[in-house]
Amino acid sequence: MEIFKKKTHFDFMGKRRLALMLSTGINLLSIAFLIFRGLNFGLDYTGGMLLEIGYEQPVELSEVRKSLAEIGYQEALVQHFGTTREVMIRLAPQEGKNSQKIGDEVLKALKTGNTGNDDRINLRRVEFVGPEMGEELATDGWMAMFYATIGILIYVTFRFEYRFATGAVVALVHDVLVILGIFSMFWLEFDLTVLAAVLAVIGYSLNDTVIIADRIRENFHKLRKATTIEVLNSAINDTLSRTIMTSALTLMVLIVFYFLGGEALHGFSLALIIGIIVGTYSSIYIASPIALVLGVNKTHFLVKSKGITTSKDNLL
């Protein structure tokens, strides 16, 4: 199945300098946000308590914060999620209090405050993560990402000609930085589900890069008289229908997850949506242009033996 009945001839490499400048600026901005603002780590990392409160009527967050401040929770993070009738409250770890006691205390304060009557408020969910458990989960999560990255580096080193390997690694770093930068910029909660999404994006982006790189290798063999830029453009156009179909179908599922999957899937699906878009972009405008900058050409896929020039099929 193809979107385009005829082969397209878009000049992707003609915009490579603009794309690299744009990507560099976005990555630098992401790094700046990560250094100076950091990430809004969820309870998985920080420890503490999360309470989900449901109301019959829309409620003002200021009223909720006022009721919580009256019982000593001035630092509570209060926000709507889903609708204005649903409120999520995050509390820092409380020594000497169990989750049930804190939940009852908060619910009582909200019912007796200015937020509504008893029959209009209900406690839907209570989650508690201890500080030690949060630290352990954070360490394990980042180590998983580290090992996955090392595994990918080993793979691309043996799988690719080194110029394409370098482009693939730069594209992966680019994708991760963009996701983390957006989560930092908009202060979105970063938990273990988001980390899992980042790992999935790494695999997705690498797969796209491999497909395009394989077609580039084939075109170097077929288009012997074409320039390197023409070969790269031809390869990207050859795989364009497949790239668009795969990305579009994946995005459709993720958008449904984001709007209908509930709060638990918001961060996960949003990270994947960003990653699919950025990963598709980086496979075209980061990996291939980096290989071009490093001087890739058809001679890197040919080997001379006894005066005969043959294809070097396994270099990429």
C-alpha cells in the first residue's frame, strides 16, 4: 500500500542546513531548560502522596488550596485533570502519617471548607510512594535508559558504516533532548511511564533511520552516476509513503490514548506523540545530513579486489 502513486521528488537535502540550524537551536534551548529548570518529577521519583478528588460541580482550585492550607498543607500541588470537576492533589511525604489517615484528613477538610457539601465530594484514588522507594525507582529507571542506550550504540557500531552510525546516534540524542525539553518547558509531570515512552521512541526512531539508510545503500549501488545528494534524496522519497503511513497510524492510536485513556496515560501518550513526530523528522533531516557532512559517498560501499570493484553490501 502506498500513499503516492508515483515516486515523489522532494528535495529534502536542499533544506538540510536550515533543518540542522533549527534542530541545533531547539536542542540548545532544551538543554538550557533542563539545566536551569529541570524536570517536574512525579511521585515515582520524589515519593509522597497523590489523591484524586471528584466533585459533582466544577470547583475552583483556589478554594481547594485554601482548605488544604488550613490543615497545614500549604505546599500541596493542586491541579485539574480531565475536567474541572476532577482535582488531583500531590502532597510531600508526611512522617508519622499513613496514607489512609492523610486521605481522610484531606477529604474532611474539603468537605467542611468552602469547596462543597459532603455529598458532592468523593475520594476516588490514593497512591503513596515512600522516599526510599522513589529514589530506588528513579535509579532503576535511569539505569534502564543507560543500558538501553549502550546496547543501541553497540548495535549501530556494528550495523552501520560509521558515518551513518554517527548520524543515527545524533538523531537519537536529538529526539530524547526534544522530549525532555518540552516536558521541562511546560512543567509536565515526568514519571516512569514517560521514561518508558522515551525508550520506545529511541527504538522507533532508530528503526526509521535503519530503513532509510538501507535504501541509501541500495541506491548507491543502483544510481552509480548520481551525486551523493541525489542518492540521499532518492532514498528518502522511496521510503516516504511507508514513513507517512507508519507515523500516521501510530499517531492516531496515541491521540486516542491521550484523550480517552485517562490521566494515567496522558504523560506516556504525549511523550510518544512528540517522539513519533520528532523521530520521523530526525530520520530525514538529522541522520542523513550528518552522514553527508561526514563525507559519505559511493566509494564507501565499494571494495577493490584483484583489480575488480565490487559492492560492499554489509557495511551498512
